[in-house]
Amino acid sequence: MYFDAELYNTMDKPWETIIYFLNKTLPKLGWNSDQPEVVMDVGSGPGYLSKHYILPAFPNVKKLIAMDATASMIEVAKVRHPHPKIEYVVANMEDR
């Protein structure tokens, strides 16, 4: 499987449903606790949403595991969106 991370980056825009889910639905479900949490972003792509939307939605996050099945996506994410709390991983959930 190959996806062009550069091309994907041009289309990687936060959709209103994602923002609504992170900012409205998750707090209603109790996902903004005072406890340190580990959060996983499956299919993280080039990491923009992971760093700029998911990470801020969890102020007490201990670690954010951002995974994508495409190595080029993770390579781009590591370079463009590094953060000490984000661990970028190449993995395919279908293999688990």
C-alpha cells in the first residue's frame, strides 16, 4: 500500500465532524478526566490532525500514539509535526 504523503497533506483539512467530536462529544463521554491518559490515533496520516487537534483535546494526555499503515505518512509526520508526547508508529490494524 502506498499513499503520497505530500498529496495527502494538501487535502488534510480538519472536518467539522472531527472538531465537533473532539470538542463536544468526547467531553460528554467523560474523556477529559484529570487522570493521565494514553490516546491512539489510528490512521493518523501525516500527523497534522494528531498534533493540532487530537493532542489539544486531551490536556492531560500522557502519550498520543499516532499510527498509520503507510511508512511515508509516518516519516512526514515525524518531520513536520514532532511533539514529545506523540509517538508515531507504522502499523496496520488489519494485521492485529
